[in-house]
Amino acid sequence: MNFIWRIHGTDHDLSARGMVMGIVNVTPDSFSDGGRFLDTGRAVEHALKLVADGADILDIGGESTRPGADPVDEAEELRRVLPAIRAVRSATQTLISIDTMKAAVARAALDAGADIINDVTGLRGDPGMPRVAAGCDAGLVIMHMIGTPGTMQQQPQYEDVVQEVRHYFENRLRALEREGIDPARIALDPGFGFGKTLDHNVALMRALPELMVDGRPLLIGVSRKSMIARLVKSDNLEDRDWPTVALTSYARSLGARLVRVHDVKPNVQAMRMTEAIQKLPV
């Protein structure tokens, strides 16, 4: 099966070579690096390091979506992300993703040079988001989440998490196509840690092939998340980086085509090594 992701009319073939998305948080409160890159100059410096380390996409976000995070108003989110996007765009042609739930922020980010809308609500949180998506040719990331960042980890329950996430993907693809959105523009994100227990996360990771719907590439975002801390039995953030690399390789071996990570270089190496092994004749 071919995995094509259409961004601004260009087809990116992810069938044999996946993409790594590097995280640039211009927030004071993200769980891993909150406050480190709030300054535009430091955000650009960090973004360019990620590019040098091999990032295919830079994911810039101005509102933390960690469990229990407080909402950020539109004006503040715009104040955080737009200078960073403009500055990064002037410094590199690497694809830029805007990580936002707000239609106005997405629209302004696209105008400033972003190429992809990454919406943790799957374009459901803001009624204006489908119109923004339909009115542009940007790439889209549709994630699964129950509740909101403030409520999502309050006893999430599923009858069958794998089938429910798959059905969500199927339904969102049909709904967005009815809105006039080309399905080729969409990548799908199971939403690890977004309304899921550890058991739910593990079940989804094991079942990645079952989550592939209509040839849409899967994006996996597990970098430094608490599921890793629980599995390796360590609360130190630095102990989460190499397990993240292991999950990148594992996810790629099961068919995922995109990973969203903090530490780009080792994850790029893990993805390229896994792909090299997959290509070798047996």
C-alpha cells in the first residue's frame, strides 16, 4: 500500500521513508520543556537545531495540551506562535506545523507560513476549524481524544479502544470529505495519552496495523509521555528519551509513517535503521 500525504498540492510519499516531526513548544507550561523556548529567538535556535538533526517537520505550539492544562485565550496564543512561525519560515524551508485547536490561530499561522494544521480535537473543538481546513490546501493531522486536555484523564473508558479509535478515524474521514477536504491531505494520530490509560496506550501501540484507514499515514506521539515513565518505572524526564527511540522503531516496524518527538536525531536514526532493515532481501 502506498502512503501519500498531500501538503500544498505536493504529494509526500511516506511508503518507504517516514517523517520525523520535531516539537517546538512556545509555552510556559508544557510538561517536558515549558518555558525553555518561549522567547522567539530561542524558539528559532531550537527549531534550526531540530532541522540540523534531521527533522522533516517543525511542530510549533503555543498552548499546552498536557493533562489538566489551563486553556489559553486566542490573543495570547497568537502572540506566542506567530513571531516564531514567521521567524522560522524566514530561516528554513522545512515544513511547519501549527499545533492548535483554534480556527483563528490556524488561519493566521497558515498566513504566516505554516504548512500543516495539527489539531488534537480532530477539527471538532472549534466549529470554524473545518472551514479553515476546507479553504486551504495545508496538510492536516486528525487526532483522537475524548474530553478536553483538562478532563481527558478523568477515568477514560472504552469497550474496545482499538476498534473505537479506528471507527473514529473512519467517521472523521467521511465527515471531513463531506466538508470538501481531500482525504489525501490527512494524517491520523491515535492520541496516546489523550483520554487513555496505560493499558489503552499499550493496546493501541500493539494494534497500529489495525488503525490504518484508507491509506492514511499514522502519526505517533509518545515522546517523553507518562506512559513511558510508568513502563520503565522512572519519573526522570531524561530516562524517557531512549524508550521514546525504541517506540519510534517499534511503531515504524508496525507501519507508522510519522513520529512527533522532542529529541530528533536519535529518532531519525531509529526510523532510518528500521526502514533499512525492512528493505533488505531475506
